[in-house]
Amino acid sequence: QVQLVESGGGLVQSGGSLRLSCAASGTISRLNTMGWYRQAPGKQRELVAKITSAGSTNYVDSVKGRITITRDNAKNNVYLQMNSLKPEDTAVYYCNAVQRLINDWGQGIQVTVSS
């Protein structure tokens, strides 16, 4: 099982930036896709961005050009650099990792963007 711990969330004004980090630990042989999801109040959890072990990325349309996902395979970490934040980015952000077809999730971290 993989444990995921997120950090870097908080309160920021509209137009500001935040960088989320996620550290994976536990029984790790090879993490395949790592990613970030978010869930706003009253809404379903949605994919924000994901990245494969080879570095291929995928983003939801609403964040393209503002948010960048990267990973450090040696440290089993994944990062989310968020710029030009908007109030609609407010949500709990969850780190996700896939290993051998098993999904693991972090506890989630709050990101609040004030207008």
C-alpha cells in the first residue's frame, strides 16, 4: 500500500500562486500515473492533472496554461504549480497514485482562492 501526504495548500487571493506537493511512501515498486484531483463543495471529484512515469501529462481544460504538474521519480513525489488562481479553483485537492492498477489517495488539502 502507498501512503500519500499532501502539503502546500492554503488561502490565496485571485491571481495568486500556490505549489502543492505530494510525497509517496510505503511499499513502492513502481508508481505509474500520479495525479491531482479536486472536489469543490457540492460537486463531484474531478481530475485536475496527471502525469505518467515517462512524463506525459494530461490536464482538464479549465486549468490549461495556468497549472503545471511535475514529478520526481527518484523521490516518488508529485507537484502541482498553480498560477493565476481563480475563485473557481477553490476545492479540496487530492493526490492520487496508481501502482499495479491500484489507486491510492491522499487525505486531501484545502485550497481557497478569494476574489
